Amino acid sequence: MYKLLNPEGFPAMNIVTEINAWREIRKELGSRTIGLVHTMGNLHDGHLSLVHHSKQENDATVVAIYINPMQFNQARDFELYPRTLDEDKSLLAQNEVDYLLILSTDDLYPDHYQIQIHETEISKELEGEYRPGHFNGMLTIVLKFLNIVQPTRSYYGEKDYQQLLLIKKMTHALFISSEIVSCATIRAEEGLALSSRNRRLDLAQREYANHLPRLLQSNLTPEKIVCELEKLGFKVDYVVDKWQRRLAAVWLGDVRLIDNVPL
Ligand code: AMP
């Protein structure tokens, strides 16, 4: 474990890279409340809104950064996933996060992926249908971090709505005592939901991507929205009304975007 210094030279954030080191800290924190924000890095204001919720509601905030190979169903998506650890560290230090947890795949998967969490119903549709295995990987790593960190509360974005439902379902089914807190989707001014994958869009595509939230928030039916998106040149995986939300996944070039809005 080592400490970053802020410009005034005061210790600002503990960076923890070993599970045992974290366990010692967790013991010392005792009954103090702990908020966990679980991310894959390349942090933006969407992640930071989760951090701010956690800081308001807990004595200490832990951010985990780990790009989980198990939840990528395409090797190329995993390889291209933006890795910006230095920038992420300074952003978290500026936002006065107490602990940054960076664990290795060897430490997190001592079983070489042989133990996995499977959900058999909602994980099979929408994202689950288009990204087979994604939710197994996601639930498995979320459970590992909940067990390692032992947070009082853990924070997830509504941007990944199906993921949020699955995490709530898993923690309920497995008697995990951490509270799962959902946080509203943070959007750019023109409406596009912030996402690490947006960085792979060129300037023109980024402009174009604003059609997605605009159409989702319109009064059109899902079928009509699919037509409009296809006319505009998007490849559409789905636009569906479900769980009192309108959820969509589309491709712009080789970048896949997901979004959802309340109905
Ligand atoms: P990721 O790093 O993409 O795995 O995301 C980590 C957490 O941040 C997840 O709980 C996401 O749902 C959440 N998140 C990502 N983008 C946003 C956003 N634009 N608004 C709110 N939460 C977000």
C-alpha cells in the first residue's frame, strides 16, 4: 500500500493493491460505514457521481478499478477498453476518495474462473442475449468485491439498468448484507449518457450518438424508434420497454452504446 500526496503534500488517498492489506485496513475501520464504487476505470462524471453519493452517505469511500476479463464476450472489446490509470488516480485523489483498490487477476481469480455466478432468468435477455456470458462475469466479480471490501453500501449506475437489477437480485438471493444503492444516469449536455466507450467515438460519431437519447425520450413506439435509428445508420440490437424503462443497445461503427430512460 502507498499514499499519493496532494499538491499541498498531505496524504490524500491510500492505494491498496493486495487483498490482505485491504483486510487489515477493513479491520481498523471496524464499525465505520464504508461505501464501495466498483468501476473498470477510465473515469468520468458518471463514476464521480457515484463517488459523491458514497462520500455523502459513508465515513469512508473505496473505489475499485478492475477491467474484468470475464465479463467481456469479445476479446477485441477487452483489448480496446480505455486504460487511463494515472488520470483516474489523480481524479480520485482530487475528489478525496479514501481508498483506491487495484487488484490483479491472479489475486481475484485464484480458481481460474472455475467458480462462477449464474442467474437463469433476466440475465438471458437483452444484454444477456447479445453478450453471452457477460452477466456471469459481471455478477462473479461484483460478488468477489462485495466479499473482499465488505462495504456498508455499494453504488451502481442506472445507466446499466439490467446490471443493477441483477446485482440487487443476487445480493438478495445470497443474503449479502451490503445495501445496493442506485444512482441516476449522468449525461452530457446534449443528452448522451456518459460512458467510457464514448471515447472511442470520433467527433462526428459523438454528435450523431445524441440521436439515441433524443429518440428514447420521444413519444415514438420502440418499433418506430428502431426504424428511425436504422434510417440514421445505427445498427440496432434492441429497443424494448421493460421494467418501467425504455432500454436500448445500438452500434455506431464498432462502438456499442447502451442507454435507458424511465417510462
Ligand atoms: P463501468 O466502469 O462502466 O463498469 O461503470 C462503473 C459504474 O459506474 C457502474 O455502476 C455504472 O453503471 C456506473 N456508470 C457508468 N456510467 C454512468 C453514467 N453515465 N451515469 C451514472 N452511472 C454510471
